[in-house]
Amino acid sequence: MPYFSDEIIEEVRSRNDIVDVISQYVRLTRKGSTYFGLCPFHNEKTGSFSVSPNKQMYYCFGCGAGGNVFTFLMQYENYTFGEAMEVLAERAGVELPKQEFSAAQRREADKRARLLEINKEAAKYFFMLLRGDRGKHALAYFKKRELSDETIKKFGLGYSDQYSDDLYRYLRSKGYEDEILKESGLVTIDEKRGGYDKFWNRAMFPIMDVHNKVIGFGGRVMGDGEPKYLNSPETKIFDKSRNLYGLNFARATKKPQLLLCEGYMDVIALHQAGFDNAVASLGTALTSGHANLLKRYTKDVYLTYDSDGAGIKAALRAIPILKEVGITTKVINMSPYKDPDEFIKALGAEEYQKRIDAAENSFLFEIRILEKQYDMHDPESKTAFYNEVAKKLCGFSEKLERDNYIDAVAAKYMIAVEDLRKLVNQYGLKMGLAGGDSGKRRYESDMAENQAGDSPKAKGKKKEDGMKQSQKLLLTWLIENTALFAKISKYITPEDFTEEIYHKVAKMLFAQYEESGTVNPARIVSMFENEEEQREIAGLFNARIHKVETKDDMEKALKETIVRIKQNSIDHRSKALAPTDMEGLMKIVQDKKALEQLEKTHISIDL
């Protein structure tokens, strides 16, 4: 990734007003000092997406998306930071320093650029052939599949000529040499035969990356040839395990989930029917690379694989891969039809939406498929089924989630909840023992908590969440009203923020104020590279502040927050204090005295 100094990053950020940039993507309405609109990152009917010109930050109170102008483009356009920098620098007329590349790096970059050019030329050529006399069979095929002219154009569908060196000769006429054509994956160079095409006499499906650049192709043979479907080989610009067909369109969907299909035609048919959230893997089984790519755009994936045996197996393989990266998965039942294309042709988009709404929880889908292996009328087989289900239920490490699934399975399969829970706990203890004493203790603890009302563990969690909220609230107050720094600095320092990321942010915020008398929260966001940290920091600076009616109410709320944070800080340091740390002990004693004084003091502020 290119390196940019903090100074040039801040110059580019400060010269791109966040309201102006986001207004190009989201319709914003001003309410007071803040702008609001419908969040582009999740589906909503009332605008909870806020853009603050004062903070130069955005934040969605619905889904938690937030950051500065860089993170917006990175989230919305899926740009890298370097790409966002280049776009915003060009927009603001800022000349970025030239990045130094080695000769090898420059050659590699040039080669990638030429390969992208070749793929673009090929896509344009295939599209042109489809509209001519030579492509009439392929066009008839697409029309038979009920694709509109608009859909054919949207997906850039085309035709590769029946002559096996047609594309090769065309690309040579455009000035491309054999060496680079061979690397494109579109042409094979043979000493005896010369150059000949990878694709010929096929209906062509250009494969695009998320930036709408053609990186490869899929082709369906016209007639009875084999293989029926053929995909580009892997190249320097095409990695099947890290790209998804249709994602260039689906990434901008407002729908709450992505639909994962098996084939190109399923994706195209769904998009034509209004489901712009459909994607498919590129002729390969789903991989962890695909799952991580999906996670960048959604938390929910609905599998709409073929309803035959192969489709069911593919779904069973995909579910654990998606779960591993934290994606919630459901399965759409298309019975009695084979695939989404066939379903929509038969019953229409409205009925398909009903199937989406009724999609099955992926774990319950796995259990339903597992049940087919057992004779539920035979007591022995039925018992074996319950034992297998109990083992699978042990896969949920969170007690609450495990208990919810135990309840759901017990209700569906007519087994007493307590009987199933005992069976799960028995297997859990065995599996825990296999993983050592810690596993055993976890299950024993969970079993004990089944009998507990409000456990100390839960109370501790509530206390911790309350403290995080207090620290968050104070950081929001400080950037909303910088006059508070002078009022609280004698009581609170960055060291009193005990959450690690809050502590880092507080240090930066206090340093900014001490240096210039102002704060720049948007600059602080740029100092964190991790996307999750950026989201959390945006949340820090946008804590919900309950409206206070009077100055007295504000002063009371502020004082209570400061007292809570200071007391927590003292408790936190006391627990970690080494017995020989006399300096630390003296500091705690001083802070306790200061806290006693603070509790008696009236903090006066100006609203």
C-alpha cells in the first residue's frame, strides 16, 4: 500500500467536505447542525444516518457504520485507503507525492493494466458479435431464457465466434503480442497450431470485479459440445476464490442480505426480477476467501442453491465456512423447482420474496437433512438421531445461543427440553474433557448457570457496559462542547479512560485541545487503520446524549459521569497495583481524596 504522511492525509481530508462528498451518494436533509438521510449500508425506512459538518464525520444510529470521508468511500465503494486517497485528492486538486516503485513493481503494475485492457477489449468484441449475424444463435439462447435487452446490456453478455482463432486475430490487430495474450487466459499459443482461443462458439458472461473491471469470462457452449460451461483460468487479475459474480452490482443493494447462487443465469434472472442482491461463486465451491469477501458487504447470506442433491451438498459445505467468518446464514427452499431462474419463471418475483421471508435457519436446515438419514419410526434409530443432534448442539460455544437452539430443536422434534439439555451437557463435558480442564469448567459453569437467576457474571457485564457508555458519553460531550476541557481537566485525564481504544482516543483528543484549543475528531479516525476500530471511534464521538432541559440538569449529568469514570479508574488501578508500587499507591490515595472533594463540588458550565 502507498505510504502517505499524516500531513498529506489531513490536507486531503480537510479539503473534502464530508457533506458535499456524501451528498453525491445519499440524499441528505438538514436538521439543526446535522444532516440526516437513509443509511446506504443497511435497509431502513426512517433516516438514522447522520452527517456532521462540525465533526466532519458520519454515523448511523441504526447499524453503527461510521467514520470520516475516507472510511465512507472505503465502505461504499470498497476502495482501499490508497484508492480513496487518490479519488479525494483528485477531487480537491491536491497533488499526491509520487510513490517510488522498483523496476519490478512497475513492470508488474504495467502488466496488470494491460491484462485489464485485453479483457475489456474482448468483452466489447463479444458484445458486438452478439448483436451481429454471427451471434444470432447466442442471442436466441438469451431470449429463450427470457432476458431483456436491458439485462443483456447491464451484464455485458456476448458471443465468442465459431472460428477458434477469431478473438486471437482480433486482439493481434489491436497490437497485443503473443506473450501478453497467453497470460490473459483468453488465448493459447501453440508451436504447431499458432494462437487459438480459449472460448469459441459460446454465449459469453464477462466476470467483473467490484470496481466493474472485466477480470475473466464464463462461457456456455452453443450446441452439444463439452464442457457445457467453461471459465477463464486463474491469471494475475483473476482469482476465482476471491471474486463473486454479480458483486459489482450487489454491493450497492439496499436489501438486508445477499443471495448466494450457484450459477451465472441464476444471478442474472434474480437481478432482472428486482433482486439486486444476488451473487454466485465462479464455477467453484465456496471458499473462505469468498466468505471473507461477503463479510465486507453483509452479515446475512441466504443460500439459494439448486434444490437437488448436489445443491444440498453445496449448501452443507457452505454453511460452516460462512459461520466461521461470523456470517448468519439461512437457506431458501425453492421446491418443487430446481433453481431461482426456474422458480421465478414459474411463479414470479412476489412468490420468490415469500420464500426469502420464510428462509430456514441454517442449523435447522442441517438438522432436517440429517434426519433423512434415520428412521424416525424406529426407537433405536430415533435415539441415534437425537444423539447426533446433541453433538452438533455442542458446537455453539455461547450458552445463550446453545440454549435457544436446544429449545428450538426440542419443540420441532417433540423431545423434552430438559432431556435434550442433559444429553447436550453430557456430550459437552466429554468434548470439554477432550479439550482440557478449561473446556470442562466452561460446561460445568454453563450447567450451573441454567439454575441461576441473575448471575454475578451477568451483573459484571452490565456494569462494564454501563462504564463503557459513560466513557463514550464524556468523549462525545468534549467534542460537542470544547469548553468542558477546562472544567474537567482537574478531575479527569486520558489515564482515567480504562477501555484500551477509548484511552488511545482520549490521549489524542486531549493533546489536540492542549495544542490548539480545538479538536479534530475526523483526523483521529484517520489514525486508525482497522475498519472495526474506525467504526467504534465513530460511535465514541456519536453517543446518544439525552436532551437536558436546564443548565442544572446538564451540570448534574456531567458531574455524575465524571464521578463514575474516576471511581472506575481508581478501582481499575487498585486491582492492578503491585504491592511494591509505592508511587502508584500514593497516586491512588491522592485520587481518592480528590474524588471525595469532587463529590462535594459543584461543576458550573455554560450551555
